[in-house]
Amino acid sequence: MTARPDGALLVVGDVVTDIVVRPRGPLAVGTDTAASIRWLPGGAGANVACWAAHQGLQDVRLFGRVGADAAVWHERELVAAGVRPRLVVDEEAPTGTVVCLVDAGASAERTFLTDSGASLRLAPGDWSDTLLDGVGHLHLSGYLLFSAPGRALVAVALEAARARGVPVSLDPASAGFLAELGADRFLSLVQGVDVLLPSRDEACLLTGLSRTDGSVADARTDARTDAGADAAVGAAVELSRRVPLVVAKLGADGAVVARGGAVCARVPAVAATPRDTTGAGDAFTGAFLAALLSGAGPAEAAARGCRAGAEAVARVGGRPACVRPPALGG
């Protein structure tokens, strides 16, 4: 099943507020460390939608749940990015918040402290099959699978999409949460998905590269060696025996496209000087999906994803440059 070029992209997923912290040196325990701190709109699902619109896709829609505390701001930022938001406003839970600690070193690697808030309260009761009207492709954020309401929503959305012949993609979203959920459970929950877009770490976790105690440490260490890069390619191939199309995002090693238990394409990374790696995978996914809906094949779509990932790491925050600078407030 392939995306219908004449249809919209509907992204279902998280909308959160990112607090991006870039220390100007090593953290000094017990005292102050000078840092640059910015409040920015984020969320894996929302970021994917914004990057797809940034690629020129004309009809990009986002369905998510936010708290009343920041609903107006998030809707405004999505519209400014070219996305049509359909946000459920939660009157009880606050908008999800993520503290993104960006390493001061050359890698600009990020560590997340996550309070998912209202985003993981998106539930089947919020869903309507009319959300799929005019949609050519449905994309689901993997963060939905890390709460009971989200898992139920994924099942409902998948069933509705299959009934209409709408292809579905999913990004596992978080190696840490994925390790807690378990690979077998995750794979059972995504049966029926047409395209899987794991990161290097996620692909390895889903095929058993992590330690037997379920921790992420070995997957993250091993996958970043040369041998680990080969293992990540093997993981993508293995996953493609269960999901029709797998596109694994390998960071500095580019991307690999696998279908039916075989590698279809290896796509090189695009050189970039990283400032903040937050949202690089979301940028890849958004650009990849925009390319598919524009009629590109998986290899060309992955190449566009790599270019968007390089653009993402060169700027602070998880989204592309907006029509206007984001400003926190209602």
C-alpha cells in the first residue's frame, strides 16, 4: 500500500512544550552552570507535521491533545508552520513538557526529561473517522503506545485507516520508553502498519540487540560502533519481514531502506555541524512522508529525510524555521 499523492497527511501524536537547555560547559553539581534556555513548541508528532509542511506539502493536519494552559500558543505556532491543527483541549491535565538537555560537546546530543501531561491522554473517545476525510496517509507517533489510552487509540485509528485503504506509518519515538514497553508487545501493537521508521537504537532494541535485562545501554553502545551500524542494518532487514517497509534512521550513517527481508537502498547522511539534535529524527520522518505523498519512491524520500535531518541539527529546537519567531504566551 502506498501513499495517495492527492491526499492529505494526517499526523496523530504528541504536542508538547520543549524547554531546551544548552549548558555552556560541564554541569557543576551543587551550584550554578551558565546556560542558554529557550521555551519552544515541540512534540514528536507536531514536529513531524511541521517538517512535512516545511517541505512544501500543502495539506498537513495534526491531531493531538494539549492542556488548556498552552492550547492557544500551540495552535498558533502550528498554523504559522503551515499545519492544520485539530487539538483536543484537556481541562484537567497540563500540556506535556520536555526538558531537553543538549550536550555542550561537539555531538550536541540531547537527553530528555519528559512529563507527557495531556499528550498521553489522547483516547478513542477523542477520535472520529471523519479525521480521515481527504487523507492520503496516516502517521502515528510511537509515543501513543506508551499509555493505555494511546494504545487503544492506535488500534481504533489503524482499523479506520485500513477500512478506507489509507496507508499508515509509525515512528517508535523513544528507545527508553520502548525498552520499558518491550519489543514483543510493541510489534504486536503495530501489526497492520505499512511503514516503520525506527532510529538506530530502536531498530536494534526491536530485534534483540539490547541486554537481556531489557536495558537500553548495550543497544546504544553497540549500535554506534561500526559493527553496530551493520547490526542496525541487519535489524532493519529483520523488521522488514514483519512490516512491509522499514526505513531506519542511522544518524551519521544515513539511512537504510528495507523491504521483504532485503535492503532496497542505503542513503548517505548529509554533513552538518550540530547545534542541537532534538527533532532530527522527526525532521527525517516529516520530509520522508512529504516526499512519498509527492510521488517519490522510498529511496528518494529517504534522501530528502537525510537532508532535513541535517537542517534540523544545525538549529536549536525540534522544528524548522517558522514564519515568525515563536513567543510563549496565550
